[in-house]
Amino acid sequence: MTSPLAFSGKRKHYMGEHTLFSIGAVLMGTSHPCMTCGACCACFRISFYWAESDLAIPEGMPHVLTDHLQGHFLVMKGTSSPAPRCIALEGSIGGKVRCTIYEQRPTPCRNFVPSGEDGRAENNRCDMARGKWGLPPLNAACWNRHAEKG
Ligand code: SF4
Ligand code: SF4
């Protein structure tokens, strides 16, 4: 499948292969840092191949939440603007947030890794998104708190 990055040439910020959420995590663990962030859902344009949608597969991403981008690509409504915010994001950035289509979220969202999760490298796009919303980068202390609380 073609990468959503194929259409990333005209804008400054995109959800790339290290991109969106663990907002997935939003639905899983109550102390996960993404649950009180959501910055990356309000920072990048989120585009993906149309065949991920329910236009192609019944259980796919609801296409009514998307706009046509170009060619075979869709974009999450609300993310292709100077002040992006995904239509599927519920809550306040930096407060309690939730992806309302978590199970069907598109590939860019599934591939996004929060900075430093599970001892992995920093994700500077996560750091950048948080910074845009006045949130500090995730650090070891954040993950330790998460591990303690479960
Ligand atoms: S910006 Fe980082 S911490 Fe915030 S929701 Fe996205 S992945 Fe999680
Ligand atoms: S689909 Fe969900 S995870 Fe992806 S940008 Fe929208 S709210 Fe965030």
C-alpha cells in the first residue's frame, strides 16, 4: 500500500510512519499519557489510502468522517486545515481525550508511536505536537508513572 506520506509534499507537518496515536492507548489504559494529550490529532494532516475505508471493506474506517484528498487518498475531516483537529477526536487537548473510532482508525494513527514508549526512541513528531499545545515532551518519569499505575 502506498504510504500516506505520498501526499505530504505540500504541507509542513504530516502524520508519518511514526505518527498517530496511541490515542489508541486512550481506550486501553487509564494512565497512559496519550489519554491526557491528543496533541497529534490536532497537529497533522492525516491521509490514507481509500481502501482502508468502509468504501472498500465493511469494517473499514468510516468514510463519512473523511474528505477526498486527491487520487486514491482520503483525509480525516478537520485535519487538512491551518488549525487541524481530527473530527474523530473527543475531548480537550491536554485534558481527557478519546479517539471515537479507535478500532477503525487509519494506518497513520496506528503507526504513531508516543515518544519513548516501551524504551523506544524519542518520536520528535510526538514531542513537536505536544509542544505546539504547550505540553512538555514525554520522558522516563511519565512512563514510570504509567507503569506504576497500570
Ligand atoms: S502527541 Fe504523543 S503523547 Fe500526545 S497523543 Fe500523540 S502520541 Fe500520545
Ligand atoms: S482517527 Fe483517532 S487517532 Fe486518528 S487522528 Fe483522528 S482522533 Fe486521532
